[in-house]
Amino acid sequence: MFRTMRLKENALSNEEAVEILERNSFGTLALAGDSGYPYAVPVNYAYGHDKIYIHGAPEGHKLDAISQDSKVSFCVVEKDDVIPEEFNSLFKSAIVFGRARILTDDTEKRYALEKILQKYSSGFIKEGEAYIDAEWDQVAAVEISIEHLTAKKGT
């Protein structure tokens, strides 16, 4: 169902792919957008248990696209060192293929938001939990179940 990587010597292990997801702070979420146009949007995220968690406004292009088609791709670029004289770049990236769903269950939504809170504001958990409570109706949470994960490096 998913393509194999063409340059296998550039492939990174699944463990290295997970490390890229764990270490970085943003990725690009790609969705099927309006009128057949792809829609790609940079987002902050948290990773855990073979899932990606994101948050955002409770309405908009991202949620509309997920409601229409749950298939998504998510890309994280960890490094991109351009070497002009060699016409090359040294990079590391991970790509997720999966299915997204908008979390409507309060327990699942809270879990996702707390994962994001722990990743970005670990020194402010109490304040962050109060913020989540205060903004509860103004935020949506999305879970992406990973179906396929690859990573590669430029050499």
C-alpha cells in the first residue's frame, strides 16, 4: 500500500524516525483540501504511542479537511545543512502516513492537550491545566494514528 524508499541507503530505522518525531517542535500536516488542492499547514505537535497529537481552532480549513478525508501525511524536518559548493544538503526527516480524527471525547481531548502541554510547557503544568480548562471550548484536538512511518537522511 505504501511505497518503498527508492534510495534504501538513505533510509533511517524506525527507531531513528521516532527520535526525529520526539525531538522536534513542529511539522507540516498535509491534507486533502478544497476543490482537489492539497492543503499543507505547519503545526506544533506531540508524539506518543504511535500517534501524533495536534491542536487548533474548533473550526477551520484543517478540521473541515479532516472531516472530509481522514487520510493525512505529516512531515518533520530535523536538519537541513545546505552545502552550496557540493550542490547538496545534509538533512534528516521523518514522514508519517496515517488517519486523523477530531477528538470529541473529553478524556481523549484532555489527554492530547496535556501531551502538548508537557512537551512545550513542562515547567508550567499547573498553569497550563488551568489554561486548558479556561479555553476548553475554544480549542480542538486531533489525533493522527500512524499507519506508516519512514525517515531518511541526505548524504
